[in-house]
Amino acid sequence: MIKNRSIQVHHRQLASELIRRGMRASLIAAILDMSLPQARQLYEEITGRSSPSGQTPRSNDYYFAPVMRLHAATFIRLYQCLAPQIKETREAFISAYAHYCGLWGRPRMPIDRAWRLLQLFRQSDGTIRVAQCSVPRCRAYTLVQAHEGATRYTCPACQGSLEVSKRLRGKSGRKHKPASPPAASKAIGTLATKPAGRHLVRPPTARHTAGP
């Protein structure tokens, strides 16, 4: 009974953190074996509003748009670095997403999409993987598919295929340069050599400029 109570408390803590990161109640219920009414009630308690309804996003093409290849690969590499240290999948996921948000500042990939990506990656049997850009000064991580057939990859930033939205333009109308993808790769390398800590501890925010 005590053990079951402890598990319930732990699941509520995880659910609370996922809600604060933006995950919808239906997905939280599935991940943590909670009832949907419980997840919805907790969502309302924390956010003051009802959880979004409807099916969670399931399109795989989303992750292979040029800018999302960089974001998806960054998240996966963070998870790969943290999982051996944290062990528990859901805690490692939360920690990886927290670090991802810290690196990018304004993350393009919502947490629901990040969970879907992790499941897709783990079930892909190598058909989806993370590769490093072959440009020596870059070496950014990018998400690739086996059927693309290349052995050397050039990331979207080096290909010049990233689009900069109007909100990232300065008052003069000129585009700001994207954030440097190698900076994220360097931060991941540092993280891989240091203890991860608890997932509820906010990771240090890397310095960055406006980017993808």
C-alpha cells in the first residue's frame, strides 16, 4: 500500500512537470497510467484552463522539415546523453526536454511532438538516426533517414535551407543570422561528461542568438 502510494505521488510529480512544459492531459494519462479525468483535473489545477482535446500530432514528416531536423536531432542527442545517467525513461525525457528548451530558448518542438519523436526513434531500428554535419567548422547534429542513402551529411544550416521568419528580422528589415547549430552540439558534448542531476532542476540556459 505504501509502495503504491509512493508511485502515485511520483507520477503526480512527473505529470505536474509535463503539464508545466505544455503536454496535454490525454498524453500524460497514457504515459503515466493515470485516468484521463485525473490528468485533466490536474491540468486545470496547474494551468487554470482545460487541456487541449483531440488526437496528439502523429505526422512523421514534421521532424524532417529543414529546421526541425536540427531541433529533433538536438533533443534526441540530449536524451541519449541523459538516459544512461537517469535510467527512468520518463524522467530522462523530461530532463532532455528541459535542456532542449534551455539551449534553444524558444523551442520550435512542443513537448507532445518530442514524446512522439522519442517513440518513433526508439522503434525505428536504425531507419531514423542522428548524424553530424560533415562541414568541419559546423559538426551540428541533424536527423536523417536511412533511405536518403548518404554516408556524409550536410546540415540544413550549412545548406542554406533554413527560413527566417519575419519576427526574427530587425527594424531595418534585414535578417538576423540563425543561432549557431555547433553551439548546441558543443553543449551536448559537455553534458555527456557531467552528471545530469534531477529532472526538476532547471538546466543552465546557454547563450544564444535568434535562430531557428
